[in-house]
Amino acid sequence: ILWSLLKASALNGNDRRDHFQEKNIHKIDEGRESKKMTEASQMTGIGSVLVATMAFAAALTLPGGYIASEQKNGGTPTLAGSYAFDAFMYAVAVAFICSMLATFSLMYSGMATVDLKIRNDYFSQSVSWMWNSSRSLLVAFALGVYLVLAPRDGTTAIGVCILTSGTLLFRNREVGRILICTYTLHKRVGIIIWPRVATKILIMIFQSYFVYIVIFIFPVCFNGIFKLFPILGASK
């Protein structure tokens, strides 16, 4: 609602902000809020460490296994070199990195000696990192299943990927709310509101799905760089 009023250039009140805060905003009990923040950080930290553990295990237990040591390139992954495998490794790496960043942020947000506002900022950042790590781990799961099943049962492999991709719709209810509010705004300010709405939605989508760009685009980009500069990919 506030976003809709701002986009409609609605008039603000003429009360002084300090008077408004004295009348309507209660003082925060910092001790109670600090305890709540510590408990929330501890609970969220369990999830971030769990994701990091699973990502680390997935990086060492690769789909398809390893080439026998007595053969050429022994000890290397059997499926290495394919696009799906490269995307899988990027997904695991992004999941691990984001979960570790979330863990570091939660360490600061759980410290009672740190200013409460700073702790809130770190906690908000940790939640964002957790979302990204969870999305990346979900992609890693889908790609891992695809790598294992595709050679023998491509239909099931693709079905699992499609089923997993359905989770992309989760946490996008805010876009629907914005579109509903836009109908009212269109009646008030006209078609000029649509570019503003489109910008807002594009920013939200980019923030939500940036990890997918890294996972699926980076393998193509780096492979292209190695082809242009063969010396960089000599070891590959």
C-alpha cells in the first residue's frame, strides 16, 4: 500500500516527524530485541551450516563417480567436460559460498556486543544469502539427477528438472501484489505507471534469480574464453 501511494504521488501529512514518533511509535526494548535477534541468528545458523555441509559433500561425491586410477586421467570425474556437469559444479560452489556468507553474517548478528541496527542489517543479509544458497542447492540436485539418469532414462531426468523448476514460482507473491495494486494506480495516474512497475518487477526478478545467471551462463562464458585463449584452458 505504501509503495502504491508513493508511486501515485500521494500527499504526505504536515505533522513533524519527531512529534509523530513521540505520539505513535513506542520505544524499542533493546534488551528484548537483542535476545530475539540472538535466538533467530542461532536457529537460522543451523540451516546455513546444514546447506554448507551438503554442498561440501556434493562437491566431493560427484555424480557418475571417478575414472579408475589405473586408466588415463585416473581420479578425475567421469562426466567432466559436459555443460550439465559444469553447471552442477557452479551450483554447488554458489550454494557453498552463499551459505558460508550467511553463516558469517549470522555470527555478527548474534553478537550482543554489536549495535542492534548493525545486527539487523547483518541478519537481513544472511536471509538473502540463505535464499540464494537454497536455490543453488536445489539446482545442484536437479542437475545431479539429470547427469545420472539422462544416459538411461532421459524422460525421468527431464521430468525431475521440470518438477524442480516449479519452485521458481515460490517467493514471487510480491509480484502478484504489485500487479494488483497497479490496476488501481492505472486508474489514478494513467499508463505512466506501467514503466515504473516494470522496473520494480525486473529488479525483484534479477535479485531473486541472479544465482541462476551465474550457474547457467558462467560455464558458457568461461568455455568461450578458453577457446579464444587456449593457453588458459591448457590444463582443461
